Amino acid sequence: MTLIKSISGIRGTIGGKVGDNLTPVDAVKFASAYGTFLKNSQPATRSKKLKVVIGRDARISGPMIHNLVMNTLLGLGIDVIDLGLSTTPTVEIAVPLEQADGGIILTASHNPKQWNALKLLNNKGEFLSGKEGEQILEIAESESFDFSEVDDLGEVFINDAYMDIHIDEVLNLPLVDAEAVAKRKFKVVVDGVNSSGGVIIPKLLEQMGVECVKLYCEPNGHFPHNPEPLKEHLGDICKLVLEEKADFGIVVDPDVDRLAFISNDGEMFGEEYTLVACADYVLSKTPGNTVSNMSSSRALRDITNKYNGSYQASAVGEVNVVELMKKTNAIIGGEGNGGIIYPESHYGRDSLVGVALFLTHLASLDMTVAELRASYPQYFMSKNKIELTPQINVDAILLAMTEKYKEEEINTIDGVKIDFSENWVHLRKSNTEPIIRIYTEAKTQASADALALRIINEIKAIAGL
């Protein structure tokens, strides 16, 4: 189960057998399916060539997959704007600016280095819908590709300016005040997990007048720790924030769409609270509605209520959050994994936007980052997972849990979420890994952990583990 096809794209581990992993053959097959999908979506009368923006993170397999995917599109007669080393949000903003027909980001996001993936975008630079993803999988399955003749092959146009363009776009946002930030003379440690975040985040900070201490900022793809920005992986930056007497620390994942902060006391700010803090600032200036997914903290709902806005929760997955944000006219939203979506910039998770809003917020306050965190509603989460094996029937487990807790408030739009009066649990099959995720939240860490342990034991009993 190392080749996963979902609304989050096509991802798998490098090497192994075709169809089981993300081999060169699979990369070509799915790039062919995406290119064919774009061609099928265009009117027959169109004379201009299609155009796709491609960028990648710094994974070791990146250049290989990049070349395979790019040359496949050329073979379909599609022109490619090649951004080279880039970030997910950078590719997202480049697609509409280039008036392209789509975009591909080659990244497995927070997965370890043996993974890579094709994340697929539409002509707005937003993730494809589930329905569109299904169409691409059908095309890949049937291998109904029609490649171009020699005179009609696509061309490559290299553009390595987009990281700078992205930074300029962020600095030009009305609620970002680089001058106010520069006056505060902040000192910040950055963990770029040896990927593209190690290039773009320090550049942004320098342009905002922030002193930047770099940790793991060489974009060589050798991740120095598990790249998911969770507490258990971030001991080095927590220590360095204290040693440097920094105002706070910034951690991003390899493709820079997830953002976590380390407080000045060397403790985790909490990736759930990245969105809470940014929303607090945005709502204080421009009141409105917010959206996060069902696995995210109740704290965003509390902050939204404070500013008389309306909060709603979507199914997990960026495309679902964006869809609900558009429907409810939300002015900020995202996911509790540190993903900030700010439509004033674009409808995609963007760590640069999050960093700039957070710094501007902090510049206007007379408090430390630890004090800011303490000012928010206090909730604690426990994030756990159970590895899947072919014997585990996830649907049967979720059905059994729904039946067991039918007297509680239950939501089944994405797995099963059980809302108790003082806490909640969300169980779902991951879109990105062969696991069941078990997220709990409560008023204390001990309560969240205890609830998670109880639920895990109940699942294991149902599954006969």
C-alpha cells in the first residue's frame, strides 16, 4: 500500500514494482492522464497550446520525477513553465499569473524522504475536485493517451523568479506591515527541513527586517528529522530558540504549506494555534467568517465567535476546506495542521502568508509569543494513528464506532467525528498514508491522551488486533 491515489494527488514511495510504488512508469502514466484530462477539458476549436506550471520540493527523487513528468507533458504537446525548486503555494500563485491551464507540484508534503507525489492543480492554481481526480484515475487506468507528433511537441520555458514574485505578493497584502515588523527587530530561528522552505522563508524574513537564524536550510533533500512538524520531531529547534534567545521559531514542511511556531520559551506554540493566531489578527481588522476541517481545534470557533463571525467545519482535505470557504464567504480558513488559507492572497495553504500575518500581529502587541499563546482558549490535542494492514476493514470499524456512540453528537461526512460535551474524537482513513488517524481534543492534555487511548483500544478490539 505505498501507491496512494486520492484527492490529495498521486503519492508513493520511490522504487519497487510498477503499480505498487511511485516508479518512473507510474510517474509517466499519471502525468499522461493529467495532460490528457486537460486536453479533454478544452474546446476542440482551441488553437493555442496548453500550458502547465511545474515546481518541486528538494526531495532527492525530485529531479528524476520532475524530468519524467515534464517530458511526458511535452510529449502530449503541452508547454511547461518550469519553476524548478519551488513550494506548493508558489506554484499555486504562478498558475493564474502565467494564465496557465494547470499546475503540478512534485512533493509528498510532510511524508519522509522515500516518498514523492504529483499534486495536481486547475487553471486557478487550486487543487482539483474529487470528481476531477476520479476522471484522471479513469484515464490512467484505461491508458487512453494520444501523444503529439514531432512538429506539435510542447516547449519548456524556465522561470526561476517565482519565489521572489511570491514574496512580493505576500508583502503587498494590505494586512501585512513589513515596516512595523522591522521596527521590532525580531530574531527568529527557521527550520527549513533541508527543503525549499530553507530558501524562501529566510528570504521573506530578511525583507521584513527580521534577523534570521537558519537551521537545516540547505535544500539537499536529506531531511534531518521526520518532516512532519510535530513536537516529537522538533527538539533541535526548540533548543536553539532558547540558546539564541530568539523571539520565536518557525518550522515548515518540505513543500511549505504547513507552518508551526516555537514560542520564545522553547515550547511548541501548537500547530493548531497557527491558524488561530492568524485568524485572530485578520478578524480583528476585517471581521467575517472562518472555516477549518473537522480534525481542527475548537479554538478557531471560539475566536470567530469573539468577533461575531460564523465558523463552519469541512471534511478533511484542502479542496474541501476551500469549497466551504467559498460557499460561506470565509475571510480566512485552513487546517489545524498549520495550513493557512487567506483568500486575499489565494485559495491555498501558504506558510509565507502565515508567517507575514503572524509577524504583523506580533508587532502590534506588547507581549511575547508564549504570552500570546496563553491568551487563547486552552485546548489540547492528541494525534495518533494505527497502521493499516490488508486484514483491517476500516469501514466496518467506523460503522461499529458509530453504532457504539449513537447517543452522542455524530458527524459522518468524513470518517466519524464524535462530539462529547467536553471533548471530541475524529476517526478517519488518511488520504496520504496507509493509516487510520485518531485525533482527540480536550481541556487538558491528560484528558485528550486518555480519550485517544480508550478509542484506540476499542478499535483494536473491534479489529481483533
